[in-house]
Amino acid sequence: MTAFQRDALQDFVDDGAKDHPPVFVGREDLLGEILTKSRRTLDRVRSGQHAPPGNAIIIQGAPGAGKSSVLRELKSRSDAQGTSRTVVISNAHLQQALPNVLRALAFAGAVSPETWRDTLSQYGDSWVKRIDQISAFGFGVGLKDNPDTKPPQDLLSLEEQVPAEMWQRPVILAVDEAQRLPPGTDTPQALFLQTVHDAATSLPLTLVCAGLGDTPARLRDLGLTHGVRAHSLGGLTRGEYTTLLDRFCAHFGMTMERCRARALAVMDSTDGWPRHVHWAQQALAEAALEPDVNGDLDRITDWDRVQARSDTLRHGYYATQFSTDMAVSRQLVGRVMFAVGAAQRLGQSLSRDHVVTLVETHAGSEDGAGWRLPQGHDSESYVTHLIHCGALQDDPDTDQLTCPIPSFQNYIITRGGLDPDQLPSPQAS
């Protein structure tokens, strides 16, 4: 059994919810699909074919769904397996440093396994940001090998300098916060994404775009119009976060025997939502770090205090997601979310246009600022804002809007002056 890792557990508490989780559970089908697509892309290229057009996947989800964690786990697994290499970038990289993104792709695809391992060992995840300091295979990343060669400005020029036969591994390009990309089909970043998506070169590339619930619409605005599979991240199942609890404790050397049901009850209050699961883990970690507990969770005497700490952290997160625009229209958003929740409980999920109609129906229906649309919003932009805040999420399989986090839905309804207990009982499946 691992000894109690006090310092590492303290680091987990101090690093906060944005850091990569120390233990990753779930999303196996999604990760497997991406890695399989990448391997098949290289097989096709080596047989003289291009990658199939539409070789792209969208990962969408409300804030706290774990999108960035999935990308980090994808990179970790591809590095461990050695059959693919993952380059994780943000929307800002594409908008501000596209030539460096191209260099990073060539480096990831063409360098030897030894150079790849050495680079990761020396630079870690920051290697993409330091690409000018790293020598790449085929051409110098700083153009040291041939000073007369211009850095590639697009994928077509990259293919000329580092053709597919020089690539040793397929590359997964993972773009985080893709919903922030500016609209327009003729921008450099849009043309770049179109080239990857359309398999307009023979380079073994797979595109993964992660973002909020309107990411598919944003990518359509960028010209990625067909064949893009969208995956919507929801909460972890009870079985998944039960496994996560056990692995989390084992990872840090925490013991848990008689109290396992109490610890699991803290996790049950999270809806399985990854960010809320983190808060529950933090509450457990803080209790485990107390001197009289020292990693033995069976020594915790006040589990109500642990639960209250988890609840406080979770509700603090609700407050950050309950935006200023939602606060000034709290009765309107409460009424809309009550209607969405009622339909969801009855198995009658609503399309986006239906939710827009709900906003139009209730906006200004009663006196008071809380019933009016916030300044600068129409009904459509207001619904988009609710998606960005995690109040609503688009289901790519049904094109319906639902609330992905029941406890956040209840919070919004309560802030709007309504009683979530008046929602209908869930329809039996």
C-alpha cells in the first residue's frame, strides 16, 4: 500500500480545479475513437491514400465538464502508447501564432521516438510554446538547417517542406476553447482548419476541437460543414465516480474502510459533474490533511462538515457561473430554466428555437428589471449566453437543449424566486 502522500495531496488542494486531475476516469469510448481515427489515418497515408474528409471530432460541454482534462488525457495516452502524438493548442495559438503551430505539427510528426521522448522530458507540456528553441526533423524549427527556407505559412507549404513520407507518427491536433475562434471562412485559422478537415493534404492529421455547447455552430461558421462528429460531455456515472473515489484515495495513500459509504455520499451530491467531483475530492483532501486524520479517512469524526465544505465549494462555483447578465434577469432566467426543467423531467426536451420562444414569451411578461432581457441581448444571444454559462447544453444527437447539471438548474430556479421542488417528478424510463 502506498504511504500517505501528504505533500502531494496538499499540492492537489493548492493547485485548484483547473489542473489536470491526478486520476482520470471515464470517456473511454471517446478517447478510443480519437486514437483509432489517428492510427487509421496513418495507415491510409502509408497506403497512398489521403485521410478521409471530415477526419475531425468535436468535444462539447458546459463549463466544468472536463473538456480540457480529456485533451490532456488524450495527450498522455498517445504519448504512452507511442502510436500517435497529440499537439494541444488553444484558440489563441491559431489566431496569433499559426506558423508556430505548423512547426509544432511537423516536429511532432517527423522526429524520431528518441527525440520526442527527450523533448517531452525536457520541456513537458510547454514544448509547443517553446518550439523556436527546438530543432525539428527535416527543417530547422528556427530554420537553422536552411536559412533560405521560409517558415511554412499554411498546410500546403508545410507538406512541401515535410512531406507525409517523412512523418513517423500520425498527429492529433487538439484545439481547446474552439468556440472562441472568430467567425469567417477566409481567415488564416479557418483556412487551416478547413484544410485539415477536408484532408486536402496527404499529411496524417486528425482534428479534435473542444469547446462550449455552441462549438459545432462556430465550426460551421468557419467552413467545416460536413462529416464532423460531435460528442457532448455529461456527468460521470455513479460507477465511474465510485471508481474515481477509490483510485483517488489509493493515488495519495489515503485509507478508507469503514467510512467508504460516507465518503461516497459526498461524491453522490455532485451529480457526477467533473468540476463538482473535484470539489468533493478537495473537501475529502482537506479533511485527510488534518493532523488527527493524517490520511486515514476512518478517523474523520464530522462527516457533516466534510459535506458542508463540498457544498460550499460547489455553490461558490455556481455563483461564478451565474453571470451578471443572469443576475439582472434572474426572474426571467428562473422561469425559462423552470420550463426547460419541467420538459426535461417529462421526457420532452426542447429544441433551441423552442427555448428562444420561451425567452420571448417570458421577457417583459411581468413588471420589474428581473423580467427583462439584459442590455445588449436579444432572445437568441441570451440563449447562447446561457449555453456559455453551463445552464443549457445542446445534445448533438437530438438537437435539443437540456440543462446538463441538475443542481445548477435548481440553483438558477431558486435565484429566480421559484421552487425547484415544484418541478414534475421525473418520467419513468
